[in-house]
Amino acid sequence: MGCHREIDAVAAGSFLHKDPPAIRGHGYVVSALEAALWAFSRSSTFEEGCLLAVNLGDDADTTGAIYGQLAGAYYGVAAIPRTWMDCLAMWDLIEAYAEGLFRCGVTPR
């Protein structure tokens, strides 16, 4: 592949052959990506994978954010537990921004 060796390993599926504590989402972005992909590959719902990702510890917010982006794109917003969304500050604003971004992405230029 020609990238950095750790990036090549993740791209080749290193996360498929590891379990905690070998999977850790500490502050290095490649580790956080590997941890998020591990959680995604080990789960079948948005909620299950999100909990796997953040409960790895270390840099849980980064791992959770990466997981949320991947799983959100895959499962869609309807898969996010409503009770989680109800707890977010300014959810209406977040939703409005998301709708605007979506419209920009599907509008021909």
C-alpha cells in the first residue's frame, strides 16, 4: 500500500485479529481509528458498538467520535438511541446543521 506501516496494518484489517488490551484507543489517531474499527466490526447496532468503543478507555472521546462517524454513516441517525439524543445540549441546532450539510452534499453544483 505504501503508507506508514501502522496505517497499512489497519487498512489490512489488523483490528479483526486483536482484542483488548491489544486494542486501545489512546491519543494516537491510528490507534483510535483501529479501536473504532474494532468496535464496529464486533457489533451489530450503533449502541452496542458505541459502548464497545468508549469502554475501551484511554482516549475514549476520540475513539467514540470516530466510531460515531463510521456507524452513523452506516446505520443512519434512526439507529442512535433516542434517549441519547434527548440528553444532548442544543440537539435542535445539531440536527439543523446536519440537515444543511446533507442538503449541500446531495445538491448538484
